[in-house]
Amino acid sequence: MIPIRPNNYSPEPQGVPYSQHDDLQSHSAKDFDDFMHLAEQARTFVNSTLFAFAAEVAILHRADSRGIIAPPIQEIFADRFVPADTFIRAFSIASTKPAGDESDVIIDVQETGNILDPEYKLAYFREDVGVNAHHWHWHVVYPSVYDSNFLAKKIDRSGEIFYYMHQQICARYDCERLSNGLKRVVPFHNFEEPLEGYAAHLTHIASGRHYASRPDGLVMTDLRLVDVQDTERWTERILEAIHLGKIIDSEGNDVILDEENGVDILGSLIESSLESKNKQFYGNLHNWGHVMAAYIHDPDGRFRETPGVLTDTATILRDPLFYRFHRFIDNIFQEYKKTLPVYSKENLTFPNIEITDVKINAKTTNVIHTFIREDELELNHCIQFGSQGSVRVRYHHLDHEAFSYVINVSNSGTEEKVGTVRLFLAPKYDELGNIIPLDGQRRLYIEMDKFSTDLRPGKNLIVRSSTDSSVTISSTYSFKELLHGEDVDEDRSEFCSCGWPQHLLVPKGNNKGMVFDLFVMITDGEKDKVPSSKRKSAMMLPQLLRCFG
């Protein structure tokens, strides 16, 4: 992945959406030198989103390009994050400034919906700038079009990571739904059912073409290259493989879906990435599902309409259908999980290590307050406003107070141990106020942090700040900082910007106080170093935690 040659360029015009889910829009080139020599030329005629995606993938995955930091996608393609009406108002104000006026223009973001749509209660999450930038960057780090043969480097367990990342997004979304008094996501399950509508109010500034909206009640129909029956057939074949405990690879050989590699094999198969062991037979369920939903308004292209947001990884999380569709995908993975043997007592113990107490240290013990914070996004790098001074959009996002975990651990052995601490959070009650059974709660647990620590013989006190979470990223370098070298660490070897936004680490909760269970576990750090599925977990202590909005 992927410099573009003039005789092998993207068939998509510059200003229209590029989809990482659409195989026809992805092309490969010979080597990285092609990219270095032709990047400047390609930038003038290749689809702009494809160019940015290809450049970021190449930079991130080449060993000799470590340390290069790409500008933030939300500044380069701000039109993927900011409604078109906001751009129009910003341009109107900036273009009427008197000559020589270098003052900044700051404009409030326009709302994209209203209370008539219950789903709009979740717009603060789905349309969050950080969460959509995270999804773009994740697919740069783990692109479905990644060719390990071309780059001579394999991304370890990419299929399993595909499953886990999207499962976590669905879990976080359900936490936000419960925070707002809504029921959990109803999984998509029928390719012929009428779907709910959605309008993103986004426009490609370069072309003036809108991301298509989807009225209520439309049904997926056959595309020119893929039929609805294809997606149903692929689903049946994948489920059959799960219950048989094996898939058939492209050479006709059986590949066992064992404990160690099964979920990784399925992840690559379902996504489907270039790592799929039999794309022709098991198809491209996830990617074509997105494309089919995005073109639901113009499936055969007769009206030459642009697709909806579900084909663009920078906009895809905005659509409520994304979460329903990925619950459907996650249900397939759960079918596989049901075939695995149960954990034994030996699997669930870390000899001599016991967690004796856990609490949250914040302004109020075991209580985390959430709130809405104001922020700004630079627009000048997406469009030329024809005036001096910065043009920024002001928006609001969820945030939370800083807090720390205080964990007491006893090591009754005589030797120092290395432990891997994992922390998860899940709502205790459903939308009706009933306690969620553990098996249902299991799929709602969100990962809060994971880190290593030394456990000396005797009592150990672990204090871990929420701002140090390995799951999140606090901020990214702005275009201005990168351009002028401001506050950039020259010794930094790699910066992929794919962490979950720190400001969304904690679910919103509600003004009455929403009760969550905090789940803490410690595994043997020495065994965690081995790339194996046989990871031992330690003593676990659930703890109550409240999140206040």
C-alpha cells in the first residue's frame, strides 16, 4: 500500500468519496520508491481521500518512515467532520472581512438533527470529532487492503483485532444509549428489512457533492456487482464453518478454527481483508454490507448519486445503522465463542496473587463526574477562505474529571512477580432498571486500561491515573504544530494516533448517577509475553462505580 502510477490511477474523481471497503477503488504499486517519486504528481489527479489514506498507510507501515507524523485527518478533511451549513456560514463571514483584517473567525457548529428523532440523543457520541478520527486512523493502522507480501511484514492477529475493536465500539455505544435512557442496540439481522433513516448533512467541499441521506423504510437491493443473496449466502457459509469447527481455504484444505487462531481467521474472513483464506467462497460480508447500505438510495447507479457515510471510515460512525450492523457482525463472532471450551480453575488463577481492594480516587470516592467541554477545529487546511487569520469551528464534546484507580494487591509468594493489570467497566442496570445478568453484561464491558506492574512479596499498592490509560490518546499534533515544529518530540519514533479519545474514556452517565461495575483482573506478565491464547487471568474483584452527567 500504495503509491499510484499515472497508468494505474484511481477510477474515482478527485472530490468524491473513496471507500476502503470497496475493492474496485484500491490499487497497488511496485514499491515504496514509487510512492516517494510520484506522490507529488499523484496528489494533483488521484482521488484526494485515496491519496491521504495511501500515504498514511505507507508512512506508518514502512520501517524507514518511522517518526514521520501525518497531519490530523480532521483538519485535512474537515468537511468529513463539520456540517456543510457550518462551512457556508464560515465562508460567508470570512469573505466579508475588511481588507487587512487578520482577526480570527470562530463559528459555532450547526446541529444535524432535533428531538423528533430519539437517536439524536446520541449525536454527541456518533458525531464526535475524536471518535470518527479514531476510526479513520484505526483503519490506517489495520487496513483491509494491507498486503503483507508487498510490505514484507505481517500485522499480527489483525482479524482478531478487527473483532475486538468493533465489539468495543458497540459496547461503548450501548453504554451511551443506557446513559440516555434508550434501550440497547437492536442488531441488524435481515438484509431485506426496511431500515431507519439518517442524514449526515456533510458535503465534499472539493466537489460540492453531498453524502447521501437515507429516508426511513428503504430496503437493501442488489448492486451491480453484489446481490443481496450473496451476502445471505456468505453469512450462511460462515455460520456453517463455525459450527463445523473449520473453514475451507482457497486450496480446498480444511483449516481448524481452534482456540488460538480461530477468531483471527474468522475476523479476516468476515471483514474481509487480504488475509482471508478463501475470499471467493466466504465472500466479503462486512465490507460489501457497508457498501450496500451506503448505496441503498441508488443501488444500480442510474442517478449517479454519491454514497452515504457508511463507505467512508472518517464518517461511518455517524450513522446509527453502523452499530446495528456491527452487532450483527459481533453476533457471528459470539456464535464462534460459544463453541470454545469453558475456562478451568487453572485458567482463572494467578498463584499467590490476590486483589484485596479497589477504589476510584476522584473528588468523591467511587464517583466520576462527566460534563460537556468546548473545543475548536481549524478549517483553513480544508478550504481556502480568501482572508487572513484563522477560521475555526467551535463545537462541544463529552469529557470527564481526572481520576485514578487505587488497587491493593497481595503477593503471598516469596518472589517478585510481573502482573498485567486489566480494567473494564460495564453498566449494572438495563434501561428498565433491572440488573443485567452477567452473560448479558459481558458484552457491555468496555476496556478502560491495561498496564504492567511489579508485584513484590507482601502488600502492594497500585495507583494508576486515568490520563495514563493505554487505551486512549489525549491529543494529536495539529497541522500548525507539525508545520512549525512546535511542541513536537524529535525523538519520538512512532505516533499512529489510533487510540480511543481520552475525553470519551468514561460513558456519560446521567444526572441521577448511573451505576457501573468496575472489573479488575491481573494476569501473569511473564505468560502474557508469549503470543498464545493460553493467557492466565488472576483473581477478579467487581466494584461499583457511578458516572454522573
